[in-house]
Amino acid sequence: MRNDRTEGKAMTAGEMNREKVVKLLKLFPEIDSEISVRRGILNDLERYYDTSGAINYDGMPHGINHISNPTEKTALNVPDFVRKEIEKYTAEIAELQKVKVEILKEVSRLSLKQKNIVFGFYFHSMKWEKVASRTHYSERQCKNIRDAALDRLLCLFRKNTALTRYEIKE
């Protein structure tokens, strides 16, 4: 496989190369499970620190500055470190959703045969034999089409700031 880095030069965080394109494509099917894990943690944090108890349903404000008393208690009882964790997980979820949308947007710009190969091999984790039988190409042709698609995606991903800036956690 080609390496788009120059010899001896380390890849910076915002640099896009063929290796990062492949990593982003392999990350795509895992994004939904990553989001659900983070949402579970976020829900646990919010549920654990929800001190509101009963909810007031009369619609009338009962606290200072038109904030209901249970909401006021919840806002005051959540420690700063927990609030920061909640904000961190919320930001990570938003970032993962953005990356998923951007990957799909850029892959959708490929030709139909390139999309079929990329979806089959990377998104559906098919083996080359299955991709070849589904697309009616030989395995070698599929790999050549994949290589052309990766070259095109490299150009597209380089122009996409959300994908270029995203750091893949290993």
C-alpha cells in the first residue's frame, strides 16, 4: 500500500493521508456503537446526579429567576467535575455524529462501482470473494477499484475540515 507521508516526517494531527482515510472508513461501522456507549455513560451520569425527585406539573415557576425548585436543586447539586464530564461526552457524541455524516457525504461522491466496493469491503466488512461476487468483478478488479476510490477519497477528505481535524483514538 502506498504511503503519502514523506520519509522520516511524522504525521501531524491535521494531516490527511491514505492510511487515515482507511482508518476512517474502518471506523465508520463502529461509530454507532461508540455513540451508544457514550450515551449510556451520559445517561448514567445524569440519572445518578438527578436530585430533582418529584417533578412539578402545575407549570408555574417556583424558584428564583423563574427556575423551578427541582431544576434549581439539580443545577446546584451537580459537581463541576461531573458537569465537565457530561459536557465532554456530549461533545464527543456530536463530533462522532458529524464525522459519520461527513464520511457518508464524501463516499457518496464516488462513482457507483467505487461506492459498491467501499460499502461492501469497509462498511459491511465483506471478504473480497463476496464483494467480487456481488459486484460481478474479479477480486483483482475490486482491489483496483478500491485503490482508485481511496485516491479519490484522499482528495475529498483533505478538503473536508471535519475529517482532517478528527483524531482517531486507537
